[in-house]
Amino acid sequence: MKKNRFTLLKSLVFLVLLTACTSPKKMVYFQGAVPEEVQEVLVDYEPKIQPGDLITIHVSGIDPIAAATFNIYEGTGVSSPKKVPYLVNKEGTIHFPVLGAVKAKGLTTLELTTYLEANLEEFLVKPIVNIRLINFKISVMGDVKAPGAYTIDNERITIVEALVLAGDLTIQGKRKNVLLIREIDGKRTFIPIDLTNRALFNSPYYYLVQNDVLYVEPNKAKIKSSGVGTNAGIIISSISTLISLIAILTR
């Protein structure tokens, strides 16, 4: 009888430990070999301007009075005037002073800068154009420590950096199936991302574009425990049950 009780006790202990433990392969980021061409991808990336984007454009030159013709500000006050941003319309163009409709869709800010400087040479001596994308925003939701929308100042952010902004995944977040939601040519696209695979660094989706959404799905344990608490609650409950059974078996 005592032997049977001891066998049952070992089985219960094993069951509790199995519930509490998680495979390292499911938790460790960036496993596997590093692709050789990663460095080239990191250097070459630049975001493209899309319809719905807001950009500010500042034009300067040798003659500041002539250059002022191409700069639009809100109001007429002389103290700290606010620059009016350009909205890229659904056709992918902006309406720029003197030049009229200018195509911006699909261009980087550097490419649009080069285009405007070349076309403004007809009106200005040595024009200098500075362009900034001001609505570069990404959202992180799901099982992260600080979900929310984040505005990016430097127009360049990776999936890893976005998750760092959100405080990283919680212990219950699925690392092998993070969902990237992106609009491509007016269509919403759902892209699975595996954070445990080091090949992520060579993925075409490693860099995020404006308005991207990252969703971290909770694991099964989190879903099952959602009505009664966290995994810690399940483990504590299991241990409590185990203690009660031990007390019964040792009577």
C-alpha cells in the first residue's frame, strides 16, 4: 500500500513540475545561425512615403526671402510660427507651392528631397530641402508589458526595438507566432513573425513601416487561466491540491 502511495505521490509531483515549466526553446530569442547578408540589409533600408502620411518640408537657400515662398506656416504671427504639414493624398501626391502636384508615394524622404531640390533650381540658387515624416507611428498590443501606440522620431525602427519600447513580451506571450499587421497597397496583410528564429534579422519585415501593428498572442496557459488569474495562480492551486492529497495518503 505504501509503495502505491509513493508511486502516486511521484506522479503528482511530476505533473505539477510539468505544469510549471516551459521549454527553453519556446522562450529564447533569435536561435539558429546568423545569415551572412544581414549587414547589407540593415544599411540599405529606408521607409517609403505612403498615402495618408504627413510630411513637413522646409526650403532654404542663399536668398531667404525667395525661399520663403515655398514654406507654408499657420497664422501670421512672427513668434515661433508652426509649419503646415503636407498630407499625401490617395493618389500619392502633395500640392507644393509653384511646382503644383508632386508625386510622393513610394519615394523615400531622401528621394523626394533630391527631386524637389532639382526642380527648385529654376527658382532658387542652391536650394536646400529638408523633409521629415511626422506621423511615423507603430502600435504594439497583446501580451507585452506596456501595450500602446508609439510615435517614432527617426523614421526607422525594427521589430525588436518596437517590442523593447513596449517593455518586452510577458512570460505568457507566444514568441514563435507574433503577428505583424500591415497595409500593403490598400489591403490589410497578416504576417507571422518567429522571434525564436535568428533568421528574423534577414526578414523583409524586420524593419517596421508607419502604421504597422504588432500583436503578441497569449499562450494556452494564459488563455485557460484568464478566468481565475495568472499561471502563478494555477501553480499555487496545484501545489495546494498536492499538499492535500499528500495529507490524505499519509494518514
